[in-house]
Amino acid sequence: MGMNPAVDNFTAIINPPQSTILAIGTTQKVAVPVENEDGTTGFEWDEQLKVTGSFDHKVVDGAIGAEWLKEFKKVLENPLQLLL
């Protein structure tokens, strides 16, 4: 649903026999604080998206699911890691 600009985030529902499902929203421009080289602070526009993982806790422990989402975030931030 991330291709629809009206949907910034959502929660996907697991359908048996699935154990995990990933919901990816659309990108949004967000003002984030930055510190400039001269020590002053300001804001920059950053494109962000929201990702939600739903896990069947009978199959996948929530802590393991959270670790997977953490690694997924790293890959999204640096896709060249997939080549290494």
C-alpha cells in the first residue's frame, strides 16, 4: 500500500498459515534537526517511511521479529550491504 500517497502507515493482518507479514507505507518528507559544521543547529528535509511487522507469536518470538526489523532498517538505509 506504500504506492498510495494517501496511506502513510497501516498494520497488516496475518492470514494462516503465514507467520509474518510486513506493511510498508509511503515515503514522506519530514523536517529533522541537524547540527551544522559551525556548531549551529537547523533543519533538513528527509524522506522517511514507516514499516510495521506483524508476527504470529506461536511461531516467531517478538524479540526475534524486532531484531529482523532492525536488520531490515539497516539494509534499507544502506542497500549496498546486500552485495557484500
